Amino acid sequence: MTVPDPTSTPAAAADAARVAPNFITEIIERDLEAGRYPQIVTRFPPEPNGYLHLGHTFASFLDFQTAVQYGGRYHLRMDDTNPEGESEEFAQGIQDDLKWMGWEWGEHLYYASDNFERYYEYAVKLIRLGKAYVDSVSGDEMARLRGTVSEAGTPSPYRERPVEENLDLFARMRAGEFLEGAHVLRAKIDLASANMKLRDPVLYRILRADHYRAGTAWCIYPMYDFQHPLQDALEGVTHSMCSLEFVDNRAIYDWLMETLGFSPRPHQYEFGRRSLEYTIVSKRKLRLLVNEGHVSGWDDPRMPTLRAQRRLGVTPEAVRAFAAQIGVSRTNRTVDLAVYENAVRGDLNHRAPRVMAVLEPLPVTLSGLDSERVLSVPYYPHDVVQASSDGLVPLPGGQRVPPEQAVRGVPLGTELYIEQDDFSADPPKGFKRLTLGGTVRLRGAGIIRADRFDVGADGNVTRVYATLLGEEAKAGGVIHWVSAAHALPAEFRLYDRLFSVPNPERTEASTDDLPEPEEDAAPMDAAFLRHLNPNSLRVTRGYVEGSVAADPADTRYQFERQGYFWRDPVGSREDALVFGRIITLKDAWAGNAGEATKAEPRRPKAEAKAGPQPTPHAPQPTALTPEQAAEAARLSALGVSDADARTLARDPELLAFINMAATDSTLAQVASWTVNDLAAAIKGDRARVQPADLAPLAALLAAGKVTSRVARDTLARAAESGEAPAAIIEREGLSARLDPAELARAIAETVAANPDKVEAYRGGKVGLMGFFTGQVMRATGGKADPQAVAQGLKAALEG
């Protein structure tokens, strides 16, 4: 089976989100230029002990899309060497979610557990080399002997066991002769190392547990620091990307590669972790939410799992757009959940037809109407139509038509439903909806006046009597409605953020990238449960306009003034419609003070009078203040990404710096450099580069006159020296100055010089794209843009 061309996957379509230039892509470009690897190979290695969540989207996007952009190959690997908690259910669920994201890895699906025998053989090799030994001290004693950050470790009494004795004990460990904890296999590295990871790390442990694939064949299992680099090497991975938690582990990685003599060998690169506010990603805590019934399951739409987001109605395009815009850097950052929510809104705005639904109905009897009418109401407002790139808009079901055809018939009769909150018998100041004697416009139908109303025994309004007026009447507002005779009854599930504070795990330092400890080894702090949002799910029953009956079940709608909805796959059927809210129309949490009730748009009047209840001992939230939100909005309007805009708005020093930069088309790139490259120097008062000097550098990069690597290297030098980056480039002749004709010539010469490899590529060995890219980069002196090289080579090789 040949490997599918990654650039043909949905995620790599022309309109797909791309990985922005970053320090890892610069490393890849240098490696291609030097011809270090024939092909770039990356991998995404989740452990199948839970479902993928939003915290995984950034890492998976970086692993997969980077390979796509550089004509490389990506692997999916199940890092399944810890039998406790892993299952086939999770392994299949991970694959299903990633395919939904748009990734197709062809034959390159790997299970680490398939190589248990090979890991064992490498461990035996280390013993024979005198680089590993069986230790028999207790876990507590081993920890004591490792020493401290200021004191060297002490050798275990078993550290100098003879090779033959170690081989015998290790074989007997495998044979199951010993109890758990009796022995471990340790690497023999350096007990005096300042890096505690190198003080004879454990490579194997005894663990008597059934493995979901291997069954009871093994009772010893490799540790992550041993297995992971070996698996990378066995697969031929070139660039092993992981988060900063593993920066010290890289020393073990390199030691294993050198000691065992792998060549060519993979290299590990660490990037800054991206956390999300208002959510948790610890798998153990997610399991607790499920097991204790705080949510209905792993696919509860309030959960951060991808299968929950799928059930919620989020599209893979929105998730990829979110992953692309949060950026890659060498520092950890917490991303405001609003960045994700805005990516969802931006995706839905142009694909969701507008229809009307009443979630908390109030009957209206309408006079002044001779007979029932059928109104022609457009699916999309004017701004969406104007923004359409091809002049077409989608109907429910996906067919794209001219705007004049994107309409539906909406019946208007004498009996209607409006929202309870859209009528007030005692309106507050500024109320612009329906009042006694007042007027309001019914969406698409005309202006009505409320003449009288009925009141129930509880004092609440039960019906309004109104008159349809002519268009010459004035109205202060517009409300939505549905025809009582034609509307369909429906249940509406109003989902919201699961937690009421930005950091429900503020005291936590756990990471899903690391293998999870045994449940008894690290007691779980369940304090995060006190921050659950009591209003994260509210259920109402009302009506939706009858036009939706003929639409496909997966149609996503914007219910006028209510938010984006679709039929919840759980519980919805033709005779019992259930709509779940995907996202509100606007960010209801912007500038909130930490109370969940701020996000609740509609509550019963009695509950509203009671006011929000404070969360006991809630930590100070980090959401934007109104002033910060306004500043972030200003920067976003100037082209700065949402994530960078929010970071700048929160930090006065960075904001002051960026406010001195040119506010032109280069501002987005300047903002990215400020947040991801210069932040530490600016905050430490060490950045000597002038904000005004960044725009010319960004303009050179945008025009293709310098590569991203040259731009960043020059920026780093300018930050230290204070010289303008553009002046450095001019003085040292660093400008690319590579015109399309020169690049085309280099590509043609490379293809002509390697006819055998061209034939092999056309025969299905698409991995040779990396070889050709490296050759062209070398021929152009590294001046060519890798993306332009990839596009030109693809045309030349497949033409």
C-alpha cells in the first residue's frame, strides 16, 4: 500500500488553516537546506487511556500540518505501554476523532505495544554494554539515594551488579518470578548530574496487569522515557515535537540514541504548552466528572473532549482554525476560551442559515390580519451575502445558491408565539421590545402594537393581544416569532461553560502529555468540583419554525437572537426534536467577574431577583476587564490575531511597546513577534530594538524578500544591539532576492538531475518530496520559501 499524499487530505486543502512560521519550522527549513533527512517525518503519540480533548488539538495540528506543509509524512501512534486504563475503546475513539479533524495517515498507524519484544532486546543490549542494571531497593530508598538539586546522588548497593547477574534477574523479571516493586531496571548514567532525570532513571518496572492488546504476555513494562525515543527511532521519525515539560527528558532521549547507536536518529524539540481557560484536561478529572454524574458522559457537550465538541455541533474546520491561530513559541501560555469560541462563531456565521425559534413561548393573538399569509424570508442577512467570495450562500443541506434563492416560506397567522422576555407589562427604562400600547417589529412580518394581556393566578402574563399595523408605524426594536399553527414543538438544551472560573485547577500542575500515575500513587484533588457552573445546562421547551422539518438533521442554524444550534444527536428524532446550542451569538463572559450567572442570558424572574451567588473561595479570575476587552477588540480590528490581542491587552508593558509600532498591514506580524519572541526581553527591560523598526522587517518578510528564519535571527540580534533589523539585512546582504524564474530554474535542474528518484516518486514513493525539497533549498542557498518550493516541486513532479 502506498502512502496517500498528505497534501490531498481535507486538512491540507487550499483554504485550510496552516502552521504559521515558528522556531520549529525554521529548524525544519535548515534541515531541508542541509539535506539532513530525505523526508520530514512527524508523529502524534496519544496514550489511549481517554478521549482526545481540546488540549490535544494544538499538538496534533502542529505534528500533522507541519509534515503536510513540508511535503513530509506523519504518523499516528498509540503510546500504549501502560496497561492500566488503556483500552481498545479509547484507541478507536482517538482514531475516529482525528479522522473527523481531517487527517488520514494511510498505513502509518503504529502501536507501541507491538514492539514490546524489541524494547526488551534494547534493554538487554544496555545491560550487556554495562549501561543498565537491576536495582532491588524500595521506591522510597531509591528516591532518597537520588539526592537533591544541591546534593549528588548516592549509588545503590546494586549498581555494580555483574552483567550476567543483571541479565539473569531481568530475564526472571520478565518470566514473572517476582512481585511488583521487587526489582526495576535502571539506566546507569550520572548520579552527580545537575539534571535529576539523568540520575539513573528507571527503564522497566514489574506490573501485573492485563494489556488490552498483549493480554498477559508481559508482566514488565517499559517506562515512557525509555520507550518513547526508541519508538521514534524505529518509525523513522525525524522531528519529535513535545511540550516544555519534557525539556529535561531530552537528555535521556539523546543518551539512548547515542548509546544504542541509532543513525540517522530523531531529535526532540519542545514547544510552549497551550492551556485553555474555563476548562480542565486532566483525564483522571474528566473521568471523575463522568463517573460521579456531573456530566452525562464523555460526549456531554459541556466536556472539552473532541467527541463532545462533535456532538455539540462544532465543525472540524473551526477546530483547525483555532489550532492554527494560537501560535507556536518556546513559552507556555494560557489561551482565553473566547479565542476558541470566536473561531466556532466565525465558522458558523457563513454556514448557518437564519431561522426563528422561541425558547420560552408566550402566546400572542393577532388582529388586523385578513387571512394567513406566507412570507418570503431570507436565510442570510446582507453582511453575510456581501462577504461571500463566490456570490453564493449555502442552503440547509449545503447546496450553494444565489442570495435571491436563499429564502424560505414562513406562514403568518393570527396565533403566534414570542419570547416571554420580549413583552413587559412594566418595562424598565430603555426597554425596546413589546409593551402595552407600544410597538415592535416582527422579523419579516411587519409592526405590531400590544393592546391588552391576560394574567395567570401566579401573576405572570399568559397571553398578549396585539394588532398588526401598517409599515408607516414606528417601532423601536425587532423581535422573532413563530406561527402557532405551523411551528414544531422542540426541546432546547442551552449549553454553557462547565466551570465558572478561568482556572478551576489553579493549584494543579498535571499534564496529559506525561504517562498518568497509578491512581493510588497520587491522590486526586477534587477541589475543582466546587467551581462547576450550575448554569452550564438549562433546558427549555418551545417551538421552532416549521421550515426545518425538511432540512437534513446535521444542519446548523442561527436561531435569531438566540445563538447557533443544531439537532442534538442524542435524543433528537423526527417526532421529538431536540436542539442543542452550539455557541451564543456573542461572548456573554467578556469582562465577567467570575460568576457563572453572568453568562446566563435568560432566567426566571424570581431567580433573577435573587441575583448571582458568589462562588466560595473563588480565585481571582483572569478574564479581560471591559477596558482590556475594548483594547483587544481594537487590536483585532487592526488585524492582530485574537490570541495575541488578548495577551497584549492584559500586559501593560507589551501593550505600550506595540502601541509605538506602525498600525498598518504589518501590525499582525509585529504583534506576533512581540508576544512570542520579544516578551521576556521587553518585560525584563532588555529589548533594545525600537517598535517602529519592526514594521520594515515585517514588510520584507511579507514580500518574500527574507525567509522567516532570517527575519527571526535578525530580530534577535536587533533586540540585543538596538540596530534596525532592516539595516542589518541590507548591510549583510541577507535579503532573499529570489525571483520566481530563479526558483523555477532550480526546480527544473533538480528534477532533471534525479530521473531515478522522479520515477520512484511518480511510482508512489511520495516521501521523496523531502529529498527534492532539500536539493532545491541547497541550490538556492536557502533563499527560497519552503512553501513555494513545495508547490513548485509538486507541479513539476506530477505534471
